[in-house]
Amino acid sequence: MGRWTILLTALALVAACVEEAPVSMGRADYAQFCAGCHGGAGAGDGPVAGGLSVAPADLTTLSTRNGGAFPLVEVMSHIDGYTRRVDGGEMIMPEFGPAIQAGRLVRVETADGVSTPTPERLYALARYLETLQE
């Protein structure tokens, strides 16, 4: 096996590990911060959903509601509290930005050719939500 083949194989393995880590990290944060309202599968039917004044969103339809493409940047912005809907002066969803800011930053393409340093846990949670799409 040539030196380049070994190097390319090693890089592919590292890339696969880096990609898997965010999704598993996001799954754990989803279970901790989101499943109570949005439910285990993201359908908006969590155990506390019935007691809320505004029903939690069905997170499994984010791509469908966005023309078939997962709205990664919008989802991250909503989770971390940058864009948040207010209903009657009340926040509809708690702000999770401070809870998931700890840890390292990763570069996320937020627009064509624009790479933005983003908290890894925020990116991981959004990527996990992407796996829940119908």
C-alpha cells in the first residue's frame, strides 16, 4: 500500500469519526433538553407537552416545511436563542444557548463560502434533529 493510500484512508477514518461524534453528542443533548417537550422521536408529544400553553413543534417536519432541505442554520439559531418567537410577551421555548455553549468550536458553513465558528454541541444537536426528519 502506498504512502498516499494510507494517508487518505486515515483521513477518511478520522472524518467518519468526527462526523459520528456530533450526532451522538446531539442525541444525548436532545434527550436531556428537548425530549420532555418534543418527545423521543421529535413529534411534539413529550411528557410535558400537554401542560404547555403552546404545543411544541413537530421537529420531524422541519425539512418538509423548508422545501425538502433541512434548515440547519435556522435550527441552530432557534435553539441557541438568537431567533425566538414570542407569544403574548412570553418566550415559547426556553433558551438553550448558554447550556450548550461549553466545549470546543467547530466551523460550520452558514452560507455559501462562509464558515462560522459554532459551539460543537449546538451543531451536534442540530445535526441530530436532521436525522429525525420524515
